[in-house]
Amino acid sequence: MKPIVADTEAINRAADLLRQGRLVAFPTETVYGLGADASNPDAVAGIFKAKGRPADHPLIVHIADIDSLYDWASIVPEAALKLANRFWPGPLAMILNKKPEVPLAVTGGQQTVGLRMPDHPVALALLKTFGGGIAAPSANRFCRISPTQAKHVSEELGDAVDMILDGGACQVGVESTIIDLSGSKPRLLRPGHITRQEIEAVLQTELMTPSASSAEPAPEIAEEIRAPGMMAVHYAPTTPAILCPAERLPDKIKQLIADGKRIGLLSYRLDIAETSQVRVLRLPEQAANYAQSLYAALRQLDSMQLDLILIEQPPQTEAWRAVNDRLGKASATAIAHG
Ligand code: TXA
Ligand code: MG
């Protein structure tokens, strides 16, 4: 499926497709989403099929405005209104208790629903034209990197999607911050561009962080365990990746070269010359700019048929929290994979 420039005509056609229960990929400010009519369980089932994603993984419902919260949530707590007023449209998703009519297909069988008003003119125009909620996970196959450009979606989903709206490269580049407001205390489920401190400042309360054993959202780059039976036929294994502190990188690289390995280096500060055995991609030194380019860079390195990707470890500060979270997941799977 070739991406189509998201002009008014294309957006009208996309809204029609959604009404027919078909799948439309569209840009948001975070990553591209794979959208379906959130009120149509058959359409939603199509998302899981196209992604190869297990049916118990809940989806985020995208909405056109703050008032639409009341169409999906049985209770809209004060905290949700405060956060929506401050951060929407924007890269924040909120988990609320669902209304009885919200299909369980959308919520992965749970009594809660994820809601977000995205900050992208194409996504907002599509939502307005369509007139309902659009369920949309990231438009990648299960276990793959989220797409931040329309061409990534074509590479990922091929003809499993009915239309791909091209709205350029995503500005934020990592998935939304997720806050669970369905319980007695607000919990941070997924770090993102909007930081814990920004949210705590609005809510005037500390956010809880779920323990590893509780139901956390799926990791983003790796989307949990690999399920080989569910992969597309042409699934290419992800190149193993290792996070490495800058001071240890030169020795590590020397050792790998001596072992005859072809390596990719994803750096942001370290300046190492490229050779036939070492490919170098350098990302910006500022966290938000780094995040914006991260997934495209990982995709590029992954396509180079390297033995290993070395990632220069960014600082362990709050500004880098979302990036470190995604890098941790990318490298963790790789290590588990050898
Ligand atoms: O930035 C984003 O949020 C992107 C764009 C397209 O909006 N979407 C996205 O969707 O990242 P997805 O499905 O790849 O990730 C959504 C995460 C999943 O980890 C899921 O487990 C969690 O949100 N989630 C959704 N509904 C939930 C619920 N009711 N309870 C707990 N977690 C939920
Ligand atoms: Mg995802």
C-alpha cells in the first residue's frame, strides 16, 4: 500500500473507509497509528489481525475533543479534566473506567479504556470528518519498532491496511505518556514526552509507578515476548542491540572488530569514525530531538545486515526517561535473543 498525501479529499475517503469497517493508518504527533472504528468490534478485530497482536492487548481510542471523553468513560474524574485541559491535544493517553457500550474488543477484555486526543492536524481532521472514536495502536507489526514516517507503515503492513495517510515525519517520535486514572491513585504506566513532573505539577500529587508484576502496558519497541508463529512470512529478525556507557564503547568496538563483527553504532555524543566494519549514526544531543529521530535510526541500522547494534547510553535524567525506557526494551529483547 502506497502512502497518500493527506489532503481533504484523501481524509474524506479515509473517513468513508473507517465507516465501512476498514483500516486506515494515519499520522499523530507521536507515531503513526493503525486506525479502525472503535465502536465496531469487527473493524477492531481487523487491527489485531493486521498487526499479529494478541487480542488481550488493549488499544487507545483517539478522540476529537475533550467533550468526547464522556462518550467513552463512565466517570470522568477531576484529574482527567485537569490533564486534558493542560495537555490535549497532545502526547498523553489516559486510562479511565469504560462505559458499558465500549466494545471489549477495544479494551482487551478490561473494564477500562485508553483515551487520547492527538496533536496532529491530519489526525484531528480525520477524527472530525469521521465523527467517532478511532481505535489505533502504533501501525507496526507486533514486536516491531513503531513507525514515525508513512513509508515505515508501508514497509510494516503492506496491503494489510486499506489506506495510509501521509502527514510527514512525526514530531515527538516516541509513544504517548500513559496515565492510569481508573483507580484511587494516578499511576504512570508508560513514560513519554510529557514528563512525570509536568503531570505531578498539574495534579498536585505524586504518581505511582506500577510494580513489575502488575499489568503494565506492553513494551513499545519490543511489544513483549516474540511469538514466532504470529510473525509475517517475511519477518526479518531484529539485529541484537546493546546499550553501552560512552567510556566503555571504544574498547567494546575494538574487541568486536577483532572478532570480525560488523557493527552499527548509535551515538549522540561520542565521535567515532566509520570504517567498513563500523557504521555510525549520530543522533541529536538534546533528548526531544533524539527521541524524534530514534525509531527511524533504529530501522536504518536494522536494515544494514549488521551483527550487532551498539547504543551509546544516554544520561539517566528525567528528560531522557522515555528514550531510556524504549532503548532498554529494544536492547533487552536483543540480549534475550543472543
Ligand atoms: O502515542 C501513542 O499512544 C500511539 C499513537 C498511535 O497514538 N499509540 C500507541 O498504541 O502507542 P499502542 O497500542 O501501540 O500502545 C498502547 C498502550 C499499550 O501498551 C496498551 O497496553 C496500553 O496502551 N493500554 C491501552 N488501553 C489500556 C487499558 N485500558 N489499560 C491499560 N493499558 C492500556
Ligand atoms: Mg505499539
